[in-house]
Amino acid sequence: MFLACSAYAGTAPVASLIYSPDITLDLAGQVTTNENAALDNRMGSVTLQDIGAIPPNANLTAYHRFDNGDQLLAFDITIELPGAVIARPADVVRRLANGTFSITFNGAAEGVPAGASIDAVSVDGNGDLLLSFDTTVSLDGLVAADEDVVRFDGAAFSLVFDGSVAGLAPAADLNAFHYAADSGMIFASFDIGGTVDGIHFSDEDLLRYDPGTNSWTLAYDGSAEHLAWNAGDLDAVWVMFAAELIFKDGFETP
């Protein structure tokens, strides 16, 4: 399981975030389709991010950005990316800062059951992948529900976030996720609205979970930021915190 840390980043307010909607939305004048990723600086500006040439019939279902500009991506259908890279719904794609694509996690090769799709990705402090799926999966005997998160260390899976223990309803599918390695905080969005720990949320909202206190707070209210979110679902996310912006902008190059 995740351990809470004492560092400030992650407990600080969400200063900006990169996200993707499940449908085309006009966010602060920026038309954002479901295969796009967009940066919201929370000061009224939304700008599309370069994630490469993505087929317009694909839905970006998971997103993570590294400080050096590399990105992790997942999609809801099988697509061909530049360089003749074939990405399937249970795969994680890495796009280097120079625009090159590769498969960094091959779901079929690692035992992800047929029909399951990745719908959230992040990375822990060791660089291991953190994954959530759109349905309950059995991974080498480890059963993970769609509200859970598993770690893949390159050889084996382990359960690191149990949604039911954290108070989530079984009907909730965790479909966007960011792990703040400095603080141990978890940021999650879900495919439906509901209530957890007394917090009412919708599918365009982002919640913060503190594993140390087993408590939830609202980190980003989508429809309060942009009314257009009322029609859509936030289904991929990466977060930058106010404390981090003191030292960096999150877009450094090596």
C-alpha cells in the first residue's frame, strides 16, 4: 500500500493540470477532443498539448508526464501510431520528448486478461507503473477491481490502492489517476458521480485521497472551473502543485 510522506508537494493546492475529456468540449475557448490532452493553468487558460498524431477515433484514457517531457499514454481502441507502433487498449505507450513512440507496457504479454483496458496510469517514486483498469481483472492471481490501482515493477503486480477500503462504492470506476510521490497523496477521478467521506463529486471532478488519514477532499471542481465540463467526464489527468511551481514549471528538459 502507499505510505503517506511529510513533503509539501501534493498537499499543496493543484496549480495546473493536464487532462483529457471523454467527449469534445470547449474549455475556456479551447476546443478539446477526446484524443487530445490539454493544460489547464487554473487562471482561465486551457492549451492543447503535443502528444503526437493520434487517430481522431481514439479516446485518450490515461496520461502521465515526466519532467523531461516524456509522456505515458493509453487509448480505448487499437491504433497505429507514428513509427508503425501498434497500441492496444491494455498497453501503455511512451512518447519521448523527441516525438518517438514505443510500447512501455504490453498488456497481453504481462497477462492482462483479454477485453480489459487501462484507464488510468501514473508512476511511483521508484519509477514503477501504477495502473487501473476498466473492469475487474485477475493478474497472476491478484484480483483488482476497477476502482483499484496496481503497481507493476517490471516483473509482478501488487495492489497499492484498494478503492473499497478507501470508501468507494463498487459502482465507481477509477478512470483518471495521479500519484504525488513526494507526499503519498492520490488524486483520482471516476466515471460516475457519488459521495465519499461526505464529499459530493461528479465525473468531471478530481478528488485528493490521503492514505495516512483515509480521508478525501475535493481538489478540482471541473464544472466550477469550466461549465462545459457538465457535459463531459474527465478521464485522464496529470497534476502540478503550487509548491512545485516555486522550483520548476514541470516542463524541464534533461
